[in-house]
Amino acid sequence: MGLFSGKKDALIGIDISSVGVKLIELAHTRSGYELKSIAIVPLPRDAIVENTIIDSMAVSQALLDVLEVASPASRNVAFAVSGNAVIIKTVQLPMMSEFELEMSIEFEAEPHIPYDIEDVFLDFQILGGVEDEPEMMDVVLAACKREVIEDYQLVLNEAALQVKCVDCAVYCLENAAEIALGDQQEEESLMLTDEDSQVYALVNIGANMININIQQNGQTAFVRDQFFGGENLTEEIQKEHGVSYQAAEKLKKERFSEVSPEALDTFYIGLTSELVRSLDYYSAKYSEYPVQKLYISGGTALIPDITNELEQRLGIETEIVDPLQALKIPKKKFKNVDLSSIGPMMMVPIGLALRSFDK
């Protein structure tokens, strides 16, 4: 679901987060999707804070570095926005055609957007009619501040990249899940009766952002971004061990068995509280369709034993999703790349790269 501009060209997916730049390029073959190029380059701490680019030179250099490592064939880019930069709302509007709504979208969206309508990029998707009100229809509205998009466009252009598509991270998860979970979801749906619903949550947990997309029978029912992630664990390690941020990161990544149980418990209390808050928002509208499973991704999904912790604390079956497992990977070309350690981190960039193949 592209929310601000469409694609017409071959695209590479670039995910610019607070901790790094991730790039992926795909090809579509008869046997499925094939990995053409992939790379991750870290960013200095605080180069990006809450979607605001603080150090544009550092971000531009990271983009140049990721291009050098990956050597993609295309320079056309799809990138994602999330968090407080984006407003996504499902609203009810009078029934009209897509063309009619496109002509009147600013007027229809203005009451629902807490910014001057001239200061945002807008897009929409018509979901369908309202069951009890045939003269109304449900529409997803999406808006992002122009200054945020323009700042990202600027650093991408400085790296000789052309922005062809802007998407929302929560919808990238849905795109990636179509290939990462396709066969599994089809098998599970076959076991359902006509009265049953298949409901699961795609939960991408990054360094300081959680993207949540809850799916009902293959359709998005709820999306939300929350500021929380792996950096919260780093900060708890700092407190409990009395070390610097850099030392805490190293302990987390290289000597996890030595991490204080108190730091881990505090982190999990915070993480589950954030997830429960989103699940409660969803349940307020869809109490008859409870979430049956969590599919987690993102760098924080690599924390040892995280699935067991979440299952015990939330009472919901939890599984890590690795979209790279669904790709055809030329072994000779990627023999020196440890793909197993980065797969769960690539849900958003893969969702972006798949925009190349939109019909």
C-alpha cells in the first residue's frame, strides 16, 4: 500500500532508521523473488532522532557507503516513514468514486488531520462500503509532514538517488509478509471453519520504534507505531551495570548471557506494556476477533529467547519471521554475507523493494 506516491520504475528498498541504513534489491523470476543486492551500514548515535535528520552529512555518507557495498543496478528508491511523522486514520466518508475522492481529498481530509493541510502530503485508500450505512464508505487516510519527506529526499538526492515511492513502515510489513508467510498462512487458513477468523499481528521491533500491523483474514484491521525498542534495553543495561552506552551495546550484542536479569525484566515489562496498549486499542473495536499469533521482526527480534518471553508474558503464540528465507539467494554471490543474522531486520526494506512489482 503506497501512501504518498506510486512507482513506475524498478526500485531498491532503502530503510533509513535511527541506527542505520538498510538496502535491498530484488528481481522477480519464474520461481519467485530473487535477492540481487543487500547491505546494512550503521549510523552514528543521534544522527536521526524521532524521524528528524539531525546530522545530514552522516546520513548522506551512510547512503553512499550502503550503495558502495551493495552496488544495486537501480538508483530509483522507495523509502518508508513512521512514528510521529505519519498520521494514519480510518474514517467514514460519503460514498464516491476513487476519482471523485482524489479531486476532493484535501477538503475531506482536513477535519481529520491536526496540521495545516498545505503542510502535509496526503494519500488514501478506499476500503469499501459501511455495512450499516450504505451511503458511506471506509477510507484509510494517510498524511506525512512535507518537511519530513523533503528532508529525506534531500539526503537521498545528495547520494544520487531518485525517490519514486514513499510508503509507511507498517504497510511495508504487510507487503513483506505476503511472501514471508504466504504458504504458512494459506495452510492455516485451510484449517479454519467458515465461522473462524485468521487474526495475527506483524510486529517489527527496531532500535526505538515498534511498527504494528494487525491482519484479519489477510486484510489490515489496525496499524500503530510506538516509540520503544532495543535501545530501551541498552539503557537498562547501562543503569544496572553502570557502564557507558557503547559498553552496554557491546554487552547486549556480544555477551548477552552476562546481562543483568533485572535489566532484562525491566525491558520486557516495558515492551509488553507497549504491545498490550496496542492490542487493547485493537480489541476495543474488534473484541470478537482476538489476535491469535504474533510474528515479530526487527533487530530486537534477535534478542535470545524473546519469543518465549513474549509468549509467557502476553499469552499469545509468538514466532520470528525472516523474509530472506522466502527469497531465492544465489549462494556464490552472497557466500560472504551472514544473511541468517540480518533476516528479521529486513522486513521493511523488502516490503519497499516489492513495490517494484506492484500491478
